[in-house]
Amino acid sequence: MKIVFFALFLLATLQYGDAFKCYDDDYILDYCEGSCYNSTTKRGNNQSIFKTSCWPDSVRTKCVENTTADGSYIKNCYCNYAGCNGGRVTTVALPLIIVAFASNQFI
Ligand SMILES: *[C@@H]1O[C@H](CO)[C@@H](O)[C@H](O)[C@H]1NC(C)=O
Ligand SMILES: *[C@@H]1O[C@H](CO)[C@@H](O)[C@H](O)[C@H]1NC(C)=O
Ligand SMILES: *[C@@H]1O[C@H](CO)[C@@H](O)[C@H](O)[C@H]1NC(C)=O
């Protein structure tokens, strides 16, 4: 019985450890059980489309670049830690969160 509990506990912690947050389609941090993923697509008219998402499978951290026959350039990046698929740094929000957290601690 003890072993079963231990195994369940281990499984639970392992699964917890596997899930981390990625930026999803709406650029909101959400739990992801595969890898974080982002893709940049550049059309011939230089219009650049950036998309963030959760990839359902676990993929080794890497970027794959490709150019399609119609001249579109596609770059897909996979990575494996929380929030890593978002390059846009929230310069305003982060200090605010830290200030809010700090004042919560001391007031
Ligand atoms: C796309 O960008 C390249 C280099 O920045 C530029 O030379 C080209 O004229 C641009 N094309 C269009 C359609 O804007
Ligand atoms: C690039 O795209 C072509 C056509 O879509 C595909 O056949 C090829 O496997 C892709 N290469 C990589 C490295 O993803
Ligand atoms: C996409 O994700 C990679 C990590 O795999 C990150 O280095 C890069 O900054 C991201 N791209 C953008 C445009 O946010």
C-alpha cells in the first residue's frame, strides 16, 4: 500500500513538473504539457505574423527555419520553460508586479 501511495505521489509530482506555462494563441500564459512554441511567418510583402502557442508534444529546444515555394519565410521555435516562447518583454508590467509583491510583503 505504501508503495502505491509513493508511486502515485511520484507520478503527481512528475506531472506537475512537466506542466509549465506557455504563451497561448491569445498571448496569455497557460499551462502546457508539451513544449512552448512560437512561429514567425513573413510573407512576400514583408508582413510579419507572430504566433505563440503550446505544442502538444515535447520537442527539444530548437528553432526551425524554412522558406516555402511562394517565398514565405517561416521560423518555428520550440522551448521548454515557462513563458519562453514570448520574446516581447513586458517592461511596464513586470516592475509593477514586483512592486506589488514587495509592498504586499512589508505592509
Ligand atoms: C521588404 O524588405 C526588404 C528589406 O527590408 C526591402 O528591400 C523590400 O523592398 C521590402 N519589400 C516590400 C514589398 O516592402
Ligand atoms: C520546409 O518546407 C518544405 C515544404 O513545405 C518541407 O518539405 C521541408 O521538410 C521543410 N523543411 C524543414 C527543415 O522543416
Ligand atoms: C520565440 O521563442 C524563442 C525561444 O524558443 C525566443 O528566443 C524568441 O525570442 C521568441 N520569438 C519572439 C519573436 O518572441
